[in-house]
Amino acid sequence: MTGSLEDFYRSKEVYITLPTNGKYYKKNAFIADDKELGIMPMSSRDEMLLKIPDTLYNGEALFELIKSVAPDIEDPYEVLIPDLDAILLATRIASYGKEMEVSATCTHCETRTEYSINLTNVIAKLSTVPEIEAEVNGLVVKFKPNSIAVITAKRLADVEQQRVLIAMQQNQDNVPAYQEQFQSSINQITATNLTLLADKIESVTKPDGEVITDFDEILKWITNTTSKVTNQLTELTQDINKSGIPETFNFTCSNPECAKQFDSPFEFNPTFFFSNN
């Protein structure tokens, strides 16, 4: 007779309310009636993926992590940036506990000290994504945060352009050989920026009341509108991806001769966030 250890598998340990409340997703069945999403601790495979530069570079580590720790999410590529922040915070708590040690240097006397941050308090301060609607050039536009899939594509395009620029600088005698690559990367950056902007639009309502939600149609509009309109759309959405995670924390210097309060940056990225435990 073969037994089973299924009762000892990982289980959901932290429950969170997403900043978007599950809105804007095509498949939102993963949000329960109480609007909470269950998060499991990381597996050893998850930890290993986060330590491989290539998987972080192309975003696959994050997609695989979401599949693993939040199995109720059907499509991790749909996850929006503010929700990703909440998922990462909950994953850190489920995997290593609510306390996180960080180093901070006093801005008054330069004393460096280890401090403990309670991540449950950080999650409690995450803000709900507001509904933003504005009239733009006679159209009523509703906005939403970016998905991590589009943000990853933008990051890859930026890195590729930087790589070509460095190659051109290092080979000044053969710049023409890289000009075609550079022009290609410029075109890619432009297309990615337009895609990034289109991804921030939930719907566009025409003067006759017709509502356009098709991404390709919205992208065509942005591609063929004026720079004034795209600049206005960019200005309206510049803070839409923010989830309310503090950029700095306030500490008290451990040096008794100083003992002053100071603010120190809080680094929030997967490489640091999950290696610091």
C-alpha cells in the first residue's frame, strides 16, 4: 500500500487584499467573495530561480514565482504592478516571517545599524488603486495600472538599447556597423513606450457613446494621435502604478551620542528583497 504526504505540502499562510481589488483582470475568478488572495511560502525551486540572473532579467522568475505562491491566479502575466508589490510582500512574510532586517546609515553621524521592519505594517499601508477617468481630445478615457508582462518588455527594450550604445562607444572606428542595430532599438523603444501607454488604458468612450476596450484598437489610436494627446495621457498616468509602498523609512540612530531620527531608502526589488533573510 502506497501512502501519501500530501497533507504536509505547502499551504496558504498569508491572505491579502489586492490594491486593485481584482478589478481590470480578464480572469478574476481567483478573487474570493471576501476579496482576499491566499499566498503560500516559496519552494526551494522558487528561491533558486530568484538567484539566476537570466530569469530575473527576462521576468520569468517573477511569473514562475506567482504561479507557485499564488496558484489561484490563472494567468500571472495579467498581474498588475500594484498587485505584484502586495504579492511579493506577502510571499516574503509567508516564507521568512514578518520581520525583515535592513541596514541604514545615519545621515547625521554616518553610524550604520541593522534595523527590523515589520512587513505586515507595510502591507497595511498599501493603498487601493483609485479609478481615474479624464476627457482627452473629446474622448472619455478610463485608466488602469500596467501589467508586469508589459513592464518586463519595456525593461528588456531599454537594456537592449543600452547594450547597443555601449558597443558603439567601444567601437568608435566601426560605428556604421552598429547604426542599423541602434535604429532598430530606437524603433523598438518607441513601440514599447506606446504599448506601455496603451496598456494603461482600460477603455475609451467616443462622443457617440461607443466604448472601445480592444487593446489593439487603443494602441492604433495612440500610435496615430498627436504628441500633445500622448503627453497628456502620460501625465495623467504617471503615478498609476504606485501601490503605496514607502520609498523611505524613518529610523533612530543607535549611536547614543547622536540618537537623531533620519530617513533611509527602502530597496524593493526581488533580488534584494528575497536574499535579505
